[in-house]
Amino acid sequence: MATDFDAVVIGAGFAGLYMLHRLRLKGFTVRVFEAGTGVGGTWYWNRYPGARCDVESVQYSYQFSPELQQEWEWTERYATQPEILRYANHVADRFDLRRDIRFETRVTKAMFDDKAHAWIVETDKGDRVVARFVITAMGCLSSPNTPRIPGLEEFAGPTYHTGNWPHEGVDFTGKTVGVIGTGSSAIQSIPMIARQARHVTVFQRTANYTVPAHNRPLDSAYVGEVKANYEAMRRRAKAMPAGIDFAFNPASAIETDEAERRRLFEERWAYGGLGFMGSFSDLLLNAESNRTAADFVRAKIREVVKDPELADKLAPNNVIGCKRLCVDTGYWETFNLPHVTLVDVGDEPIERITAHGLRAKGKDYTFDCLVLATGFDAMTGALLRVDIRGRDGQSLQDKWKEGPKTYLGLTMAGFPNLFTITGPGSPSVLTNMLPSIEQHVEWIADCIEYIRSRGATLIEADAAAEEAWVGHVGETASGTLRSTCSSWYLGANIPGKPRVFMPYIGGFPAYIERCEAVVKAGYEGFAVL
Ligand code: N01
């Protein structure tokens, strides 16, 4: 069977764009399929008010091109969704990527042909192309979760999901709005929605921790300084578990005296952002240490929220950092506004959606518009939505029925010549996604080049290597407090999804080292034919 392309890439977000560019540089032919009308992935779909990245813009950016890095000007400490989308479009234009991307085309099926050592890929537009390799670049948080609350289809007003927001925006002026969810998307959007709406009712199932962003415009002196020292910053970031350059205090919270501990928490709080979790090294390892940070944040909530009963409801009681920490601008303050109401639905699920609102705990709430800030079927949802069939027609759904199994989060036994960028079993969502994406893209491109250089046509993970990696990922996760709550990392937000801690928690440096060692040992754990 002749191939149409060396590789098919699914998705034109940051992962797909760079994968296309990198493979092209090595002389491979590539076709990218993208469901949206434009590039940008998560930043194309998540257009809700207040959407921003919670990793600082100068770090949440590509580093593969020093020229790109020097020419692009970030304007705020945390870039807004429109700015990041402009950046993605700039990259697509600058590297002339669009000509190999088919937009508004969703891949529906990919089947491995055992004899041809190639994948047959089908789309909803009727394409059927043959490629030696398939690389999924579909994002970790790209399959929106619409909860199965009875009556959802009966709601008479408009319903919006934060993960699939209308391109033209939504004007909530004079409207009453119900918001379900209090995760990152809700925490960013609620203050913005409250600026316009006549009334906002927030339905909270689990109170969440958030730290202030202290966002600010970037001045040219700071940007100049970063640009002059970009390489060193990227190097420092790569040596950090999360792939983000921030100061990490090696001390233990519980072994530090109370006054000093408080001083350090205050310092990080005043600085703002995710670096709060770097106040001490054992916040996610020792429950007592974690409690010191959690108590600190709970006290902050009580300082801000004027009504003590409301403050109690907003104060989370799980481990801080177990669910993904949020970064906000004015979230707690919003609940002091007279037109914002919190309804706790933690002890009893929402009964049903009605034509004009919803019913919870025996009480009816009415609103004109419903916002579902209910998150995603994370890490596996997008992959399982495609009918992917490996050797002997085995489906990915079948392979992953007890949870995702991968070798290095990059490949799978039984699915030769298929690569997943930031797949389950890789550090992905526990890191700054951009450097993680770049590391995967470069590893995959080098691997494909290696296969070509050997005159081979197939690479496949060994079942034993995969099993050992899955075991290592699980063991590493069980040693931290991260697996102690019902988070999307564990698949706990999706009814019926197997409870498996999906990302690799061993840290970015250890992961890079492992990937490099595998290559050095001649692609250890792989069969190459
Ligand atoms: O989704 P989430 P998200 N009834 O899953 C609630 C990234 N991100 O879109 O916690 C009632 O965190 C659910 O309740 P519970 C970031 O990695 C980044 O906000 O499951 N409530 C929860 O409160 C983030 O972690 C950025 O009990 C229901 C909420 O909906 C990830 O994306 C910005 C419910 C979902 O929260 C996902 O964030 C945005 C039901 N039936 C997102 N079902 C930045 O970079 C769900 N919920 C800043």
C-alpha cells in the first residue's frame, strides 16, 4: 500500500503546529487535520471571559526558535486568551504552516495496517489517507465534560460551556446567570460575568483553592531583561519539576518555625501565581505541611469575604494542590457583591435543570443563561473519541478500559507507529505545557528520523516496557498527596471513568533523563522493524 504522507498529525494547537514544523524541517511530508476553523487548540476553543494562562507569558511560549522568541512581544505577566491565540496565528504564518493543515476536519478513525506498516486515517469530511505515522496532538483538556444532569436539554435559555465558547462572545448585560462549577475556568470567568450580569448564582460542588495572579502589564525594561537572558531562564526552567522557572524552597514547612513559615507564605502570596506551592518542598508530600499552606489560604478567604458563613462555604477542606491550583483576579472579592450568590451543592447533587433554571436541595433557582464551567474528560477523552485501532483491529477503548497504558506517555504496545504528544503517562498537565510539548515533538521527530535512517518502517513499544512504565507512573503518584482527592488527574470527574492517576508525577527533569536514556540505549523498550 502506498502512503500519501509520511505522517498525519491530529490537531493544530501548539503541539500540532510544532510537530508539523519539525517534521517538515527533516524533510517529511505531513498532513494536519484540525476540527476548528483556525489554529491554537485550547486557546481557540476556550474563549470565555477572563480566560488567561496561569503560567507567565514569557515562559508559556516556544523556545525552539530564538528569532521567534526575540521578535514576539508579550504585553502582560499572564497573557489573555486573545493574545495567546494571536501568538499561535503568528507562529502559523511565520513558519508557513497553514498550507499543510486541513481545517474544519475531524479525524474519526485511524486503523493500523499490519502488512503495510501504515495507518489509514479517515475524517468526517470523507478523507481517507494513508500515512506511515500518526501523531496525536489533541490536547489534554480538549474534550468538554457536559455533566449528565437530568433536564439539561429542557433549559429554555442559552447554555454555554467554557471549553467551547461562542466566537462572537456573550453579552450578559442585564441578564441573570447560573454558573455550575468552581474550577479554574469558573474562577477566571465568574468575576468577569459578574461585571455585566444583573445576578450571578454560582453552584459549587467542591470549594477550590486559588492564589492571586497579581497580573500586570509588562514594561519594556523587564521584557528586555528576559530577552537578553532567555536561554538561562529556559535552562533553569528545565531543571524544575514543573518545567517553570520559579524559586523553589527546599525547606520543610513543618520543620520551619511558625513566624518564618508565615513570612514565606505571605511573600509568595504577595508575588502571586503558582509559585505559592514552591514555598516549601514538602507541601505535596506531608499532610501536616500541606495543612499549614491550606490554613494560610483559608485565613485569606476569611479576611476577604465579609460574610463569615459564606467564607466558610468558600473555604476548601481538601489538600491544597491536590486538584490543580487556580490563579485568580478578584475571585473571593466577587462574592461580596450583592448580586452574586453561592449555592453549595457539595452534599446533594443538583436534582435537575428546569426550563428557567435548576432545582437543587429541593429549591428552585431561576436564571436566563446557564454557564457550564464543568471541565473536561481530561487526558484520555479526546483520544478515545477517535476510533483508533491498532494491531489485529484492537481498539484503544479496549486497551484502555482499565485506565490508560503507555510507554513514556508517547507510545503504546499494539499500536505501532502511533505517537501521543503529552499523552497520559507523561508529565504534561503537571508541567508548563509548552516545554513539555517541545520535548515530545523533538523526541518523536528524532525517532521517526532514526527509523528512516535505518531503512525501517515500524516502531512499537514492548508490552513489558509499557507495563514497567505504567507501574512506575502509578507508584510515583501514590507517594504524594495528589491522589487523595477526586480530581480530573484521576478521572474522578467523569462518572464511570477508571480511577487512575494519569500524568507522570516524577518531574520534568527525571522524565527528560529517562527519554534520553531510552534513545541512548538504542530505543530501549522498542521493537524496530
Ligand atoms: O474544569 P475543572 P476547568 N455538578 O474540572 C464542577 C486547565 N485550565 O475547566 O470539583 C456540579 O477544574 C466541578 O466540581 P468538582 C487547568 O489545568 C487552565 O475549570 O468535580 N458541579 C468543578 O468545580 C484546570 O484544572 C486555565 O466537585 C460539577 C468544575 O465543575 C483544567 O483546565 C484556565 C458537576 C470543573 O472544574 C480544568 O479546569 C482554565 C456537576 N455535575 C482551565 N460536574 C489557566 O491556565 C462538574 N462540576 C488559568
